[in-house]
Amino acid sequence: MTDRILILNGPNLNLLGTREPATYGSETLSDVEATCERLGAELGFEVSTFQSNHEGALVDKIQEAGREATGVVFNPGAYSHTSIALRDAISGSGALVVEVHISNIHARERFRHHSHITPVAKGMICGLGTEGYLLAIRALAVHMKR
Ligand code: CA2
């Protein structure tokens, strides 16, 4: 493992802070990324960020993280509930992933209760708002062998 962490966000998370504040809070994605960069630096990590609305672009990033032994904080958005490709990218590349959901997916619609990502993630944090990203960085700091 290296000293690198990737903050990876999936579809529609570029809209954070622009609507649905009751569910997703009022911080923008840039706010969240900046806070992650600050905490990561404090803990001695080089932090990079990436958001895409496209499944294949997320697959590419996970494969790269696996090759480079970069730890990943991953909010797969709605792809959590649908994407076997993202699950396979994690298990196939060996990427160390902590899955994050801002909302409590178990307290929402039934179709959000299952995530294809959770079984191949090191752990999953949900329902704690954007604080979940910071908790995931702290978890990676413990679980990445540096
Ligand atoms: O709670 C989460 O973080 C989710 O991953 C967010 C996804 C949702 O499909 C998952 O079930 C749970 C949705 C992301 C959409 O983000 C928006 C943010 C602000 C405004 C509109 C959408």
C-alpha cells in the first residue's frame, strides 16, 4: 500500500449542495473534497478526487487504484444498487475500498437496501452525512499498510 487515497464519487453526486438538502446536506462536492484533502494531508496521505456519471470511467479508476495500491473512499451513488461491473472491478483489482453513503440507504426505498459493492468493500458507512467520507479516510489510515 502507498500513501495515496482516492475520493471517488459516482453518478449525480456532482449535484451535491444544489438540491435535496434534507437528504444530502448543503455542502457541495467541492466542499466535501476540500475537507477530505485537508484531513488526508493531516494523516500523511496524498489525496486525489474524481467524480463521474459514467460507470466505465469509475471502473477505470478502481482498476488504476488497485494497480497502484491507492486506498479508495467510494460513494458509488445509484450504481451501488445495480452495478456488477463495479463490484467486479473492486474484487478483480484488489482495490481496498471503503464504501460511503451520505444517506441511510436502509431507511429509504427498498431498492436502495441492497448494495453490490458492500460484500467486496473493506467496510461500509452510511447515514452519517458527509462526515462519512472523513470516517472512511480514518478507517483507511488504520487498514492501509504504509
Ligand atoms: O446516500 C448516498 O450517498 C447515495 O449513494 C446517493 C445516491 C443514491 O442513489 C444512493 O441510493 C445513496 C444519489 C446521489 C444523488 O446525489 C444528489 C445530490 C444532491 C442532489 C441530487 C442528487
